[in-house]
Amino acid sequence: MFRVESWQEIFETMGKNKLQTALTMISVFFGIFILVILVGFSSGIEKGVKSQFEEDATNRIAIRTGRTTKEYKGLNPGRRIQLRNKDYEGFNEKYKENIEYKTSVFSTWGGQVVYKGEIGNYRIEGAYPDQQFIENQRIVSGRFINNNDINETKKVAIIGNQIKEDLFKKKNPIGAYIEILGINFQVVGVYSDPGGKREESRVFIPLTTAQQVFNAGDKVRSLAYTVKMSDNFDEAVALSLAMSEGFENDIKTNHSISPDDRSAVRVNNTLEEAKKIYGLIATISYIFWFVGIGTIIAGVVGVSNIMIIIVKERTKEIGIRKALGALPNSIIGMILQEAVFITAFAGFLGLFAGVVLLELISPMIDSDFIKAPQVDFKTAMITVIILIIAGALAGFVPARRAAHIRPIEALRVE
């Protein structure tokens, strides 16, 4: 328990060394301030990058095809590789144990949609019911495509929020009919998407209906799957990579594509990308902590130096204390108390200033890769612990030196 006399001694000592104390506290202040700002922006980067993955499921595998660029088995380059229903059905059966959600898609760009004189051009996509989960979409009203729509080739449509605002304004679109390329479809659902207006400017209809009205036969434009996640992230990534490789190899085998043709089949694995990005975020976070703690160490060195000066100036006083029976632990406690106070006081000011600054600028920062930089409670507590440890370390060496001062030698000091 600290006595009033101890605090009086601390303030008297600080008053005798105003310049050194002020400079030391400034260095500690900026050390903590910089650490808080760096950690806050590290958190903002993490939020921003994660928001990019929220547009689609993180464990998503998307498959598209293009044109061949190499001759293979007597077939000329430049062939257009067309995915069909049998490709989708074959994958569903082969990888059924590891598939969470699945869909094939037939899409058309710039499809004209009309509702009572309101006209817009939007992307029209035929899909299966699982598309909702693969795209991380949320139904705002009504419902999404169901299996009955697929089986009966129903002319129903699910529109995005942006289309609702464009065509229906404040009206309820559920049950209304819209024209898609001159064909009437009944609106049965409205969805929202984390990707924003661009992703909400799409119309979804049953895949079988899309293939029929667009005279596509059994053609599909792309396939999408999500992988069943395990508790071990690395195992999930390994499974996702194995499935991605399997999809690519199967398509190349079934469609006679050269194994080293990189343009004919494109398989995008978001789980693999997520692992790379999260690894990068962790590295950035470590670097920020390293730099921040480095600035704190600079401040701690300053505190240690001023405590050495204080011990030197108080050598005679310490000698008298020891001659009167003061134990080494009480001398160490006295010096440590002063060091911890200087460090903690300046550090808390830096912590407060950093948190306030982040709170002020956080609403203004909302880019694709940095969103709302803030410091959470856990990080603040870690910073407080660092402060206390830093203060103790700053005062330990001077305190130890003071504890070993011999009374007779101290009393001789002028």
C-alpha cells in the first residue's frame, strides 16, 4: 500500500527534473499513441479484407471455361469449351461427400426488364436453390427459387434490392409480374447481398426455365460449389484445393483439353485466397505490433535513464535511509513506484488520445480494404499490461543499483 509521503517524494523528484521528466513522458506518450493507431488500422484492414469475402461464401469454388490455346489429340486450339448439365451432375455425384451447396448457372448480360413503363437492363441468371447460400444472399421478402420451380420450369423471378428500388419504387413487388426479354415472370422474392448495389442488380430465375426461354438446351455458363468446412482450417483448405484440382482435371479429360492449357478452364478457390489474405493480415498485424512496441521500448529507455539520474542525485538520501535500517526491498519499491507512475501516466494519456482519434476518424474511413479502424477492449487491456511491465522494467535496473548502495559510500557523496 502506497503512503502519502511516497507520492510527495515522487512529485518533488519530478519537479526537480522537469525537462527530463517531460521529455521522457512525451516519448512514452507517443510510443503508446503510435501503437494504438497502428493496431487500430490493422483491425481496420482485417475488417475491410473480410468484407470483400462476405460478398460470396468464403469456402466457394467457382468453375468457368473459355477457349483452348493449345492443340491436343488432333484438335485445333481456339475451341470453345461448353459446360453442360452432365458436367454438373457428374461432379455432384463424384464429390457429394464433400459438397455443402451446389449450383450451375446460365446467365445473360444486359437483359431488359420491364414493369409498368419502368425499364432497366440487368443481369439475368438461371440457378438452383443453393445459389442463395453460395452468394451469401438474404431474402428480404418472399422466397428464393425452390425445387418445385426447377422441376416444373416455372416462370418466377427473384430480384435484388436495387431492381426493386429502380422499377417498383416504394411498391411491394411480391406477386407482381415483370417482363424479361418480352416474357412474363412473377416476382416471388427480393434479396439483399453484402456486395451492395452491383450484386443486387441481378434477377434470378430457375435454371431449367432459363435454359428453356434462352434456347440454351442443356448448356450452362458456370458451376459453383461450397466445400464442407472442418474444425481445422488447414484441412478445409487442403480439401478445397484437392477438389479444385479434381474439377479442373475432370473437365480437361472429359472435353479433351491439354493438361497444361491454363485458359480453357478457370477454377477460382476463395478458401485458398482467404488463407493467403488472412496470412498477410497476420503478418501486417505482427509488423505493426513490432513497430509499436519498438517505440515503447524507446520510451522505456528514456524512463530508465531518468531514473538512473534520480538515483544518482538521491544517493546520499538513499544511504541515510539504509543507515537508518531501510531494507533493499523498500528502496527497490520506492524507485519502481516512481518509474511505473511516470510510464503509466504518460502511457494512459497516449492510450486515451489514440482511442479518441480512432473514434473520430473511424466513421470517415470506409474504403474497400480499410473499414472502421478501432481498438477493442482486449487490445486496450494488453496495452495496459504492456505499460505496467514497461514501467517496472524501466525502473528495475536503477532500483537494483540503489538497493546495492553502501551507506558509508553514499554518505561521502557531496
